[in-house]
Amino acid sequence: MIRWVALFCLSGWLWACTVNHSKQALRIEWEEPPAPGATFVSEEDSGLALLGLINLSEPDHYAVLLARAQRRYDCERLHSAQLDFYTDHWIIIAFPIARITAICEPRSKLVATSTT
């Protein structure tokens, strides 16, 4: 009886948890360091899966998340991007989640002045 209770508790814990699948940092050796005033930004998207077998939707691709972050935060360049991919499990449904974190170098806000 105790084994069945332990097995039930263990299966409940496994069905309602977050499992990290991968963490990848992308950096180019010859990349210049970010300019002063650069900040960390994050962008994520999730999908939906049933019973861990059927994917109804998948999170956006890494390149899409980078482009969205660059647009949303008005970045000139993104530096040291990191991709995290994990799944949030809840009984029969799961949410695969992709998140990028990067350093955003903001666009120059210089406005050209004309002399007349």
C-alpha cells in the first residue's frame, strides 16, 4: 500500500513540474562588447501539447524570438543571446516554452539638425 501511495505521489510530482530541456548561449568570439546603456531583454513563446505525445502548437523559432525582441525593444544589435527551452507539465497538457535572453544595444537617438 505504501508503495502505491509513493508511486502516486511521484507520478503527481512528475506530471506537474517544469523540465528544462536545453540552455544554449550563442556568442561570437569577434563580437564587439555592447555599448554603454545596453540592457538585458527577454522574449518568450509557448506551445501546447497533449499527453506529451501530440503537439497542437510549438513555440516560435529562435530567429523569430530574436527578431521580435529586436523590434519590441528597438535594439540596434543584440549581444550574447541565450536560448532556454523547457516544458511546463500539468497533468495531461504541457506547455513547451522557448525563451531568449540577450543584451540589447539601443538605437542611437541622435536627431540630425539642419542649419538654415
